Amino acid sequence: MKHYTSINDIDNINTWIEEAKALKTNPLKYTALGKNKTIGLLFFNSSLRTRLSTQKAALNLGMNPIVMNVSGDAWGIEFGDGTVMNGSTAEHIKEAAAVVSQYCDIIAVRAFPTLTDKVKDESEEVLNAFKKYASVPIVNMESATGHPLQGLTDAITISEHAKVAKPKVVLSWAPHIKALPHAVANSFVQAMQKMDVEFVIANPEGYNLNSEITGDTPILHNQNEAFKDADFVYTKNWSSYDDYGKILNTDPDWMITKEKLGTAKFMHCLPVRRNVIVEDAVLDTDSSLVIQQANNRTYAAQLVLKKILENLN
Ligand code: CP
């Protein structure tokens, strides 16, 4: 595998899940693979889990991680072709990506969407510019439209905790005070579509995700109906896709409660706003898998880096 920028880069999700589980049982088995190899983690946006778990994954493989908060610490990067750079940007991505490629064997990038310019966000300007101008493999640590390390993590976690051969999985929207991206939800949908699960999406009217991603997945606007017989409820807020980036609904009735959840397991990528997205009574009990999910971020990242390293060597 050259790059990992989308769930679509996974050729067989069941095989990948089993490989990730094997890494989890013996995380230091491949410490020689990454010896003398460097990964650069470039963050245009905040992170706790991605930043730490991807470093941990690299260290488990014997790699040297270098981390940079690009937005705060680097020169402002210009992405436009032919731009007269007499504004706030001081360095073009053509030079920046080429230079970082000399220091790093793999570059991982986090760059969130604007949520104001749909065309620009869907062009994946930052991620694709790194793919175009870097000479080393690129890993997506959450871009404008996808978070494939998270999606792989979630698939691993569901596989580990499933009690039946074909569990029912619900992706449920929940309210939030800020306009949030679609990336986590998109990658979760794509991951579930590759798995042998009964999968439905629950969201209010006006909050359907990109239909090119949801495809034939059933979308219900009645959360209680969607939750019937659910084994896993994966919860995430996202802003409107059709009325791009807008908050159309903050109805607290969509918050996840213990009563609604029943015997289903609760999942969320974190960070999560308590008693807005989900009540304490869910997070503070065995109903919640959020900590186990966060743990699996390391092994999802480690599997991705291992596959890229094997292709380098
Ligand atoms: N889930 C996730 O990506 O967490 P961070 O934003 O903290 O990296």
C-alpha cells in the first residue's frame, strides 16, 4: 500500500481486522520494520487521540516520530496554484511538501474542512496537495471528508465486542452546540458497508450525509425506531450536508440516554460533550466502549504504518 487516505484503501476489512487484533496481542513484534525510518505528523488542527496513538503506533514499529502543529508553528502555507503570495501565506505547498519529504519516510496529515466552502472541502485541497507534491506516502489523520484511521478502529472494536455473527449497528446523529465535520461519520459509514453487519443511520430531517457515501444504507428519521434491537449505537454529531455546515437542529431529544440505548453498546470517537451528545449514565457504565475504541486507535494506525513500511522496504 502506498498511501492511506480513505477507507477505500482497505482491500479486505475482515483480514485487516484480524491483522490488527494480532498486532494488539504482540505490539512489539515488528520493531525492526521501522528502524531508522521517520514519520512526520503534521497537524493543522487540534488532537489528543490521533496525535498520541499514531506516535505510539510508530514507536511500536521502531520508527522515529516528528510532530508539528503546522497552523501554530510553521509558516502559513499557500495551496493555490499561481497565487501572487503577497498575503498571509509565506510558503507554498510545493516547497513545503518536498522539503518535509526529505526529512520523513511517511507524512501523516490532519486538516479539517472549512464547513463554509463545500467545493473546496470536497476537493480535499490539503490532503491531495500533500499527495501531489510529497515524494513519500501520505496518511490521512482526518481530512475534510474522512477519518479512515478512526473508521478502521471502529470496525476493529465492533468485531471484538460483537456477540452475534451479524450485529445490528446504528450510526446516530446527536445534538451539539458547534458545527462539526462529516469526516468521522463518512468513514464509519464506509467501514460498516464493508462489514457483515445490519447497518442503519438515524438522523433528523435535513441531516442526511452525502448520498454518494450513504448509498443504499437505510436512513431513518425516528431514532427510537432505528435503535430497536441494536447491538451497537455509534453516535456522532455532524452539521448539515445539504445546507452545508449549518446547524439546523439542536433538539436535546436526540441525546443518547441509558433508557434509549437499552442493552446496546455505546460508541463515540471522542472527544464527547457529556450530557449534550450522551448522558453520564451511559459513559460511566459498561454500556460505553469509548475507552476501548481509543485504545484501538494505536493498533489501527500500527497496521496502516506496517503495511506502508512493508511496501517501502
Ligand atoms: N477521535 C479523534 O480523532 O480524536 P482526536 O481529535 O483527539 O485526535
